[in-house]
Amino acid sequence: MGDALGSDLISDLPQSIIESILVRLPIRDAVRTSILSSKWRYKWASITQLVFDEKCVDTCSDRDVVEKTVVKFITRFLFLHQGPIHKFQITISYLQSCPEIDQWILFLSRNDIKELVLELGEGEFLRIPSCLFKCKKLCHLELFRCELDPPPSFKGFLCLRSLNLHQVLISPEAIEALISNCPLLESLSLSYFDSLALSIRAPNLKYLYLEGEFRDICLEDTPQLVEISVAMYMTDDIAEHFEQSADCNFVKFLGGVPNLERLVGHIYFTKKILCGYQGPTIKSDTVYLYINTTFDVYFRFQCVFYIFVCACNMVNGQILFLILLCLFYEVFEHRQ
């Protein structure tokens, strides 16, 4: 009985179970387990999932002091880390672009990184170093307020399945090349892009989320798409472009998505789809459409009527149930 009480059952657990425990702790608390015993001194140093948030260091009123403390904490953590790093995430609003981040990404590129999330605070955009494009095993990439410039030698992320870019500075040619050179890409999210004319070629893409000032959107090779969400904002020149161009229509946008199951449209996306005259061919038995607009009652019902006509023109040899959830409750409330 005495031996049973004195044994350290947790320390004798397999390393995989110990790591499963540590990754569920805030990373600051994971490091603090080093004081438990000599066996635990460097247990934290081999965890493969690193998430640094605003709780990883003590905060104070002096933002510069906190930022320097965070940079020092992350740098020292990576210096002492042993083994591969599969996930690296920074979501810290008071952390700005700094030279140390380049060194962190270089370190990650040599440690089999699979998931990378960088979300820094307001301020200067972070210029992503070229070493990021050497992360051959990257499966998930999420960047906020960054400047992205793939080198000419970059041939794509062959393992990437999820790409989220928010307020990222990148040329139209580079973003199209990046998407088309990720053959396994299944989920794509682009937000806060300005005046972008985008052609998407992604044969395995299933989920597409777009938000911003898009001049045009063309789905050229996306046969597996099942869900699309689009929130479009319009400047005066983009609105004029839509009115004058006969090519900006519902047919062009949805012509390459035969398996579509869910379409969510916000704000000015409804004006884009009203620029066409015929509906696309969709093979799915059921398509859920959610059109969320801030326009007047007449325009809302115009959207509903137009999409209903499109549904009648869809040819697939089966009965198509087109469910239009166009915020009718708001319409009736407005009328009251």
C-alpha cells in the first residue's frame, strides 16, 4: 500500500498521454509544470502544438514592456524546444511586426511545421520571410495583416488543405498561382481584399469564403465545391464595372460548381447575381440559399424572384428543392 501511495503515476504515463495533457493547458502553465519534479523539468519542451495568446505573459500598462516580454518568452521557448513542431499559433493583439518573427518562422521551417497561424496587432504589416515557402508539410496556413510575396522558385504547398488570408497584401497573379499550386486545397477563405479580380482553379476545393471588394470572381476549376459564402463590398468604380460588364453574372460565377449545396450571399453579392439572365446547371438535389442584404423591401423580393427563375432553369433530371432564406422576418418587421 505504501509503495502505491508513493508512486508517481502521472509521471509514468506514456509521453503521448503527457503531451496530450500539456497541450490542453495554456502554454504558460505548461512551462510551469517544470517545477513539479525533476522528471517534469523539460516535459513541456517536446510538445508539438504551440499556441501563444495574450495570456502567455503578465500584462501591464506599458505596452512596449509587454511586447518585449512576449518576444523574449517565445524566443526562449523555441530555443529550448526539442523535436518537431506541428502547430504554431500566435494570436496576440499587442505584438507587432519585429525581426524575431523571421527567426521563428525559419526555425519552424526546419521542424516539420504543419499548422501555422499568425495574427498580430494593428500596425505595420508583417512581411512574411521567404523561408515560409520551404515548409513542405504545411497543411493549414492562416495569416492576418501580412505581406506575402512568393519567390519565383516556389512550386506550391503540396500538402496544404486549408488557406485563410485576412488583410494580406499579395498581387492578383501571386494569389491565383498560390491557390492553383495547392492541389489538395479543400478550404479557402479570403477577406478584406481590395478591387481583386479573382479566378480560382482548385479541383479539390469544397468550402469557399470570400469577403471584400471583389471586382470579379470566376470559378474555373472547382467541381467539388459544396459551400460558398460571399460578402461583397462595392466602391463606385466596382459598381460601374458590374453595370457595364455583361460577363459579371450568376452563370459565370456558378457555372463550374455542379455539386453546390449551400450558397450564402451578403451585402452587394445580390447585385452581382442580378446582372445575369439565366441560371446555371447544378446537379445537387438540394441547394440552400441564404441571401442577406441591407437593401429595401423591393430589392429583397427582386432577389428572391430572380433566383427562383434561375432555379426553374436548372436542368438535372431530378426535382430540385430551392430553399430561399432571405430574411423574410426582417422584411415583415420593416413593413410593420
